[in-house]
Amino acid sequence: MIQTIKDLVSAKADTTVALAKEIWGYAEPSYEETKSAAALVAALKQEGFTIEEGIADIPTAFTATYQCGSGKPVVGFLAEYDALSGLSQKAGRPVQEPVREGGAGHGCGHNLLGAGCYAAAVALKDYLIKEKKDGTVIFFGCPAEEGAGSKQFIARAGYFDNVDFAYTWHPETVNEVGSRGSVAIMGANFTFDGVAAHAGGEPHLGRSALDAVELMNVGCNYLREHMIDAARIHYAYSDP
């Protein structure tokens, strides 16, 4: 069976590599992955997948579904294709050499994430057909993996409710199943505005934005002992 899967993946190698290179060239940041998503959608349509675009009210999120027989079990593949701002880089160069100065780029191989999931989803679909087995393959197009996130909104909209299990992956220097867990991230920005006053003459009329920030940060730090071990709190100050 392993050799069969390898052969099915290899059969789509040209399309997979072409997709990875195409998405590398687009290098679209979070929620702007219009061309990247469209390239994956077009390739999956060619393989007979049913497409639903704009899921969870996110224009660059989509599902591609293929059902065989009873449709059970349901297997998901979580594909990503966002680029990071400021990481524009020419391919195959060991030193920093941007394609476009200050532009976005796939600094940690996110152009491969969607392409690799394409190869896996299509190979599984072809395997189910070849072996006359039941099952449903769902390719989840998940934009904005870095920083903003989309999977939480896709989950909230119910798209994962009937999925039996899902796979995702990340490019690495070795081919392995990681033994350590990872922690999801949810960020938020808070803005504090103060009121200026003369520090010597009438300080009581002032309102310190810095004091408010520090009080909030101290309060968050006191939460640490009341959180589960796997949870983390990180913060940064910025002065716009």
C-alpha cells in the first residue's frame, strides 16, 4: 500500500511543483492570497473536487471536497499559502536578496504547504477510487496562518464539525512526525490614550496612558499561575 501511495503522489509531481513555484511567485500576505487560492482551486477542480469559496466570510478561504461511496471517514487537509511581509527573497540564494525590496515572501516555505496538501489530497482521492473504498477528502484552504489566523473562524462557522481527523504539515530539514505539540496563537492590539497635564503644577488633571498599559500588563502577568501549563502570554509595547 505504501508503494501505491508513493506512486499516486509521484503521478502529480509536476503539478505539485508547478503550484509551489507559482505560489512562491505570488507571495501574497495574509487575507490577500487571491491568486494563490485561485491557483489551488483551479488545480483541485481539474481533479474533480467540488469547490466552495469564501467560507467563513473569508474571501481567500475555501474547501475542495471529493466523496467516494458512503463518504465516511472524512479526512481533512489544512493547506496554507500566505506570505510574510518583508521576507521577499530570490529562490536558491543563501544570502538576503529580495525579489522586491520590502516586499512579502515565503520565508518559511508556506508556498509548499498548500502544494503539499494538494498532492496528499489528490493522492488519497485517487487511492479511494483505485481501491474502491469509502471516504471523503476535504482540502481546507486556510489563509493568514501567520499572525491573523483563519482556522478559528472556519471552525466557528462549523466547517470542521463532521471531520473525523485532519492533517497538516510544515517544511523541515527532515521528514518526520513531530513528537512535540504546538500552541495556537490569538493576538490582539490595545491602544491607550492619555491626557497631558503639567507634572509640577497640576498633575492630578493628567491621565497617564503608560500607567494604564503597565497596570494591564501586570494584571496579565498575574494570570500566569492560574493558566494551564500549555498556555502562554506574550506582549510587546509599541509607540506609534
